[in-house]
Amino acid sequence: MKKTKAGHALPAPGRLQEPDDPLAPVAAKDAPALNLANHFLIAMPAMQDPVFGGTVVYVCEHNENGVLGVVINKPTDMTMQVLFERIDLEPAPNLAPAIVDEPIMFGGPVQDDRGFVLHTPGARYSSSLTVTDDVAFTTSIDVLEAVARGAGPERMLVSIGYSGWSPGQLEDEISRNGWLTVGADAHILFEVPVEERYFAAMKLLGFDPLMLASEAGHA
């Protein structure tokens, strides 16, 4: 997958190239005027992008270096069981079937050969970002090791890859009617069935998505 450097024009949404660890600090720039951390990005119905059309993205971080988020409603055909096998983890014999059979999300086109975990805070992991009191984002394998032992987070969403935007790129996409934005709800993130998350996120805006014209907006 072709990736471009942060700060350069990108050919499509959510394709920022980051360091090996997306939570690693990089050189600081001017602070953004808009901070969408702990918000949902909801793709406008008119968005035809093959990667992001029809998606909801949870924004984990938005600062002077850009935006990092995870698509929360695009399941892959991979389950946690398959992921455990690929990273050589043996799940505990009594691990709940609901965990083993949980589908892995396509989180975005950046580092789409790595696993990332959105989860409820609690245990400390080696590379983790606490977004809110209800949501953390972990990039290190120790969280998956804990899940395999049956000692993982109470609630979680595991993705392959994540979504990234260079400074100012997401703001430009919003101004061009690409996304709606609304404060996130952890219930939608962790508990609402995958196929219902787009409409549930839309309803946070206070209207029926079927009535939506192709116009951008904020909440």
C-alpha cells in the first residue's frame, strides 16, 4: 500500500504514514483549531470512497501532528481465534466463545498488517493512550496476550490497521462535505451490533439518516 509522509497532500482519506508506533511522539507543530478526539466521524451518504464509504470512525487522537482513528463498523472475515493463531498466542481453554469468535474490524489502511485495540481502561499496557475515562487505545501486543489469558479488558474492539490524517487534512475533508462529526458514545463503540453502528451514530445528531441531504455539519 502506498503511503505518503505527514504534512504532504494525500490521495485519499485516512492514509497518513506514521512511525512504527502510531503513539510515538513526533515534532510538534501549531495546535489545531478543532479537536475531534473522542468524536465519531460519520461518512456522508454521498461519499463514494471504497475504503471509507458508509463507515464510522472513532477518533482517538487529534493534535498538531494530525488525526488518528479507527473504523468501528467494517468487519473483516478474521476472528479473534484466527488473530491468535497468526501471532502465535494460545487462548486459555476456558476463554469465552464470544471472545474467540469476535470479528476483527478493518480499522483503516495504515499499518493494515498490525492489530490495534480500543478498550475500556484498566490494566496498564506498554503502549497505550487513554482517550477518556471509558476508552483507551493500545498498540502493543501485551493487551492481546492478556485477552488470550482471559484477563483482557472488560470491553474491547480489535482492528487490523488504523486511519490517519495529516495536519489539516481531515478539516479539509469535513469542509468538502466528506464527514459529519458528533461526540462519541462508548455504548455504540462497544455494545451496539456492528451493522447498527452507522445508524446509531447518525441518530446522535438528532435526525433520521435517511432524510440526510449531502451537506456537511457538526454536532
